Amino acid sequence: MQRERKPLPFGYQFAAGAFAGVTEICVFYPLDVVKTRMQLDTGKSQGLFQTFRTIIAQEGAARLYKGLVPPLLLEAPKRAVKFAANDFWGKTYMSMSDTKTMTQTLSVITGCSAGASESFVVVPFELVKIKLQDKATVFKGPLEVVKHIIRTDGVLGLYKGMESTFWRHVWWNGGFFGSIFQIRALLPKAETPQAQLMNNFISGSVGGCVGTMVNTPFDVVKSRIQGYNPVPGVVPKYRWTYPSLYIIFKEEGAAALYKGFVPKVLRLAPGGGVLLLVVEATLGFFRKTLGPPYI
């Protein structure tokens, strides 16, 4: 009878998620800057390469890493919360369903719950990042943004866009974790560590692609809400997620709901693969280091 492997302690899962998140963002961050620029443009957006060229020509290559500090500070807790919450909710839902086996439905529900948990952590960091990535920004660094927001809107101002961030993360995580469950089931069984790493990369990449297709409209709305600069006496056009989806659709067409999709999917599809690969590799390293009963 095969011995059941003991789950790793939370601290090791936290470290693996944090390390994976920092690795992913350092590689793919310029695509996030381009994505945000395209989403904030309410007119006819430039394409991916044209946006890259415009930023470099007008603002310099370093602009592609403008606003990197907030997501770097965020990535460790964000990714750690993502995978730890997914593990927690998965066990909780399996216990509630009186089953020891994860199903496709439970995987989607678990992912959505993990995304909801994650969203409460990321809002202030996302808000600061959007303010710095905006072409019209007058802020030199994240601390300047934070001070300005607190001075003008109070501490709760750091949670502007909470509702839209909630929906963005619910739908992305549901698509991501639900997809990787199904893809892993379809892939041939890995007979070697190298094959297992490849399976993780493939399933993570597909999951990242599906999650991006599902949540991009919500990401567009979030960028519009957080990127808006208040004008005294003027009611913001974008305030709540679903009404904002309708406004964008009505005024700019369905395609506008997928502004920034190409750089977003180019980041999050392979990024999801890199993320899952690094997480599993790091967890494997921890298991080998700790030895039985974690192996």
C-alpha cells in the first residue's frame, strides 16, 4: 500500500509561491506596462509592437519597468496567498463534499475562492502600479503615490477599485486552476522529473491563457476605475464593474473589452507556466530537503 505524502507546512508553501511570483514578474513585467497603456486608452489603441516602440521612443526603455516596485513588493504575499488559499479552500470544499478526490467543479470553485482571498491583498499595490504606469503620471515613485492618495482620499482611498479587483481575480483564478486540473488529467503520466516539469509548464500555460480570456474585460474595467483622476463636481464614468462593462461595450464596442489582451496573454500564458513550474520545482526541493514523510 502506497504511503500518503504529508503536506508541506504553510511556511514552505508561502516561500515557494513567493519565489515563483518574483521570478515571473521580473521576466514579464514590460508586457504588463504595455497592457495597462492599451487599456487606459479610450480611443483606438495601438497594437502591441507599436505601443512598445512608442514607449521606448518617447519615454525611454526604462519606462517599461516604471512601477515595478509595488508589484515586486506584492508578488511574495500575492502568490503565497494564491497557492495557500487554493490549498485551504480545496481541502475545505472536499471535506464539505465528503470526498477525497478533487473534481473539475470543485477545482473551479476552489480557484474562484482563492482569487477572492487574493484580491483583498493586492488592491493597494495594483492601484499604485496603475498610477505609475499611466503615461500622464506625475508621480516619481510609489511612496509619492501612497502619500497623495492618503492625503486626498484617506487610507480607504488605497482600496479604490476593490470591487473590480475582486471580480478580476475571482474569474482569473477560476479559469486558471480549473483549467490546469483538466489539462493535467489529459496529459500523459510523467515518468521522469523532466516530464513532470514539462507537464506543469504546459498545464500552467494553458491555464494562464484560459484565465486571461475569461478575466480580461474585468481587467480593463479595473484599469479604468483605478486610473481615473477625480475632477471636482464630475461623477466618474466608471465606478462599478458590471455597469462599466456595459458602458465600454456600448461606447467602444465589444473589442474594447479585450484591450491589452495580446500583451496580457503573452505574459500570463507562459507566465502561468513559469509560475507553476517554479512552484512545483521549489516544493519538490523542499520535500527532498525535509525527507520523509514529505516525499
